[in-house]
Amino acid sequence: MKLDRKQVEHVAWLARLGLDEAEIEKFTVELSNILENFEILNQVDTADVSPATHAVPLQSVFREDQSSPSYPQSDILTNAPREEENCFKVKPVLE
Amino acid sequence: MNKLYQLSIHRAHELLERREISSVELTKATLERIAEVEAKIHACVTVTEDIALRQAEEVDRCIANGDITLLAGVPVLIKDVICTKGIRTTCSSKMLENFIPPYDATVMKKLKAQKAVILGKGNMDEFAMGSSTEHSAFFPTRNPWNLSYVPGGSSGGPAAAVASNEAIYALGSDTGGSIRQPAGFCNVVGLKPTYGRVSRFGLVAFASSLDQIGPITKDVTDCALVMNAIAGYDPMDSTSVSYPVPDYTSCLNRDLKGLRIGIPQEYFVEGMQEGVKSALEAAIKKLKELGAEIDWEASLPSTKYALAVYYIVAPSEASANLARYDGVKYGFSEQKASSMIEATEKTRQFGFGAEVKRRIMLGTYALSAGYYDAYYLKAQKVRTLIEQEFEQAFEKYDALVTPTSPTVAFKLGEKLEDPMQMYLSDVCTLPINIAGVPAVSVPAGFVAGLPVGMQIIGKPFNEETILRIAFAYEQATDWHKREPGI
């Protein structure tokens, strides 16, 4: 599977990952090479196989709905790059 | 053995209990050792000297009152992917360079309950993505056995620190080999527990269906002691399993009579170093002498698909997990942008390094519309087949033995520009994460002065058997006693 430049730009957009010109060129080649190595999976007949999720046979894990104290707001805001009036501050979302 | 920093946990514990040494003496000796060799090894992102000494003083007061647990007062280095309350946790990434967690990971709570002494945080490949620790955003760690060589990765800092006596033991994390491969490269013991055996709460997520925390230690007894402390169900991690935790030290005996060990041929791969192969063959003969029944003809035919499965599943999960780094709540944030979306894109462009970007791209692609069935779904189906092969193998064998890595450590820079070659160095370890079973790497010889690791793979939730095999082998050999001349 060869990736073209347009696909790389589209995937970067989906991931909200800014890439410079050199990175776009590099990933176009590198990701194509890596994907080629994945073609080996086409050799495997998986017609009757269900997909795995993870390795332990756990499903729908429940616990008691007990209330407990949350972290203080000040602790959580300590790492915030920008805050205002005890809120996280972000750039405009709507134009 | 004449320096305190050379002690194992169990030996240090004996001396602390008899009050022949104090925790402050042991901690100071280890901190001095860090000061002595760190400029060569670069194993630590953060050294918390003040915190360590304060903890050591507190432990000494407890010990004076006769209050001592097995890990009490013994200094540990924590891989910088495990959240430590009030101590910077960077994942060796610019993205989290200044992140100070407001809470402790469950394993940290457990170590603190035992009064462990926290030395600091160990270097790693950024967000645990890599096999050499060269993908740290800060600096590469060096292999103590030869400073021109990598220590392996991603837990290269913790493994190199234990090997060079900068820490008595360490905690690492393992998603595709990140504990075992560096343990093998550095001549120390590294265990990846069964998926669900150790809580992942507070472990910064890379690939949630594969990640596990585990010990990196100087010997197998220490590995069992650390497992006693960190294993068990945690309501904060819904994938942890409420299966009883045994005393992992009780299974350590020198006799392997009655154990059936399979040697899967597929792990003796093309491109494997001749020296690694002969070291493994000698080690397996030793297991036979110790009483194990060896079957050289074991087979896990789908092994050849594991690399492709891993490098689809792990990046897919990573692309979802790393979506949280948007520069809003914590972490690096690029403000030179006119909109929220542009700020997010730039934050991620400047905050992440090359390997992390590569995996986010790969995973996003594998999950994207039109490709999901061909890549992610296909990989998860083949994963089922790999899991089933392990299940079938364990109907015949109590354990499987393979090399930890097809080669010994490689030179810094050797594989940095070739991602596929770097990925191949985990070819023996990543099938184990895919199947979720436990495996331990133990020192098993040297090739041209660089260590060889033997990987022992066990049944789910049966770490006891692989530790028993590892212990018997260790007691019959002296590889683990060798130290790098640094």
C-alpha cells in the first residue's frame, strides 16, 4: 500500500498533528514502507476468526457507585497552561 | 561486593533489619553512585535527592521501632511514565516536560505503603515508543557495558541504572518488550507480568490493551519481592484482575524436575546472531541438567505475523490515547495560533518527537474510514490466532523459552534512521504482549562483552513457574553477578 502526499496530509489533519514540509515528505515514504510490511497479514485466513480486544476474558466490569472526594480545583489547575477564573482558557473555537 | 549500592533488595533488607546499615547510609551511597556515573550513563531524567533522604530518615525511625517491610528503606528508580505525586513525570517528552501529577499511580501508593525510598525518574523513549532510549526528547541513555551502545528501550534508563548500581531496583513498563529487551541488553532481570496482574492506574497510557508495569532487578529473588508488593486487583483499573496474589518468593527452588519446557523454533529467527543462539542453547542445556524436560520442536506458527499485528494495534491505541495532548489542561502548549484547532495542531507538532508522530500517523491511518477493516480489524483477528496458539502450547508445556532479543545491544545511531530495523529488535518480545501472558528476561551469557537475555514465557497468572525456572537457572550460573566495569 503506497501512501501519497494527499493521504498523509489528510491523516495528519484527522490526528490534529501539524507537520512541516520535510515531515510530510518523510512520512509519505516511511509510512508506505511500513505498510508494505503489513501485507504479510493478507496471507492469513481469518474468515471464521473473531477479533480480539484484549488478553483477559473480562467483560462489562462494574463497581459500586460510591461517592468520594474529587481533587481540589486548585490541584487540577496547577498544570494548566492558561487559566482564567478557575477555568481552562482556550483559543476561540468559533470563528 | 563491598559497596552498599551493589546490594540486592533482599540483602539490603537483611542488613537493615539487623541494623547493620541504615536506610540513610544506603540511600546516600546510591545517590553518590548516581553522582559518580550519571554523566556517563544518563539514566535519570529527575533525581529527587531531598525527597529520598527525607524518606530514608523516616524509614530509619520506623526500623528503630521494629517496624520494617521487605522494601522499606531500599532506593528505587521509577520509569518516567509512572505518575508520581508532586514529582515531575515527563514521559521523556517535551509535551510533559513540566507536568507534575496531582496523584500517585497505584504502584507508587503500594511502594510508599512499604516505605520505599524514591530516587527519581528514569529516562525512556518518548511515551515508551522505541527500543533504544534514543527517542528520549532529552538525551539518550548509554549501555553500562559499553558506552557506545544503546541500553535497549523503552525502559533503557531504569535498566541501565540497575545495571550500573545507580538504583537497587526499578519499575518499568512493557508494551512490546520495553522491560525485557533493555533488561536483556543490560544483564539484569526484567518481568512483564500477565496483562491485568498489576494495576495500570497512573501509568501514562500508550497502548492500553498491551501495557503492563513490572520490576527491573539485580536478581530473581528481588523480582519476586517487588511482585509481592505491586501485584493485585485495583478498583481504579477495571482491567486488573481479582485473582489471588501468591507469595512469589515461595516458588523459588533450585529444582526443575517435572517441568515441561518448549522451545518454539520460530523464535530462532533469520538474522539472529550466532553468539546469541549458542548462548541460548547452552542455557537450555542447563535447564535440562536442572531437571526440566525440553522439547526443541515446539511451534507457534503465527509468530511471523506478530510484528505486523503489533505495529497496527499498538499505534492505533496510541493514536487514540495521545489525542488528549492538546495543550489545554496540562503539558506543552503553543500559543502562537489564531484558533483552537491551529493551537492544537501546533502544540502537537512542536510537543511530540519523530517516533511519536510516526506512530500517531500510522495508528490514525489504520483506524481511518476505508482502512479500518483492512488493517485494525484484520490485525485483531490475527491477534486471536496468536493468543490461541499460546493457549494450545500451554496445554503441552509449563513454559516456553526463547532469546529476549535476536541480537545483543546495537550501537547508538545504528537503527535510528530505519524504523523497521528498530521495530525488529522487539520481534521476540512483542508476541507476548499480544497474547497477554507473562515473561521474564534473565541474564544468560555474553557476546563480545555485551549481555544476552533469556526469555521465559509462562501461562496467564502463573508468574510463579517462570520465576522458579529463572531462579533455578540463576542459582546454577553466575552471569547475574557480573557487573560492568564502570
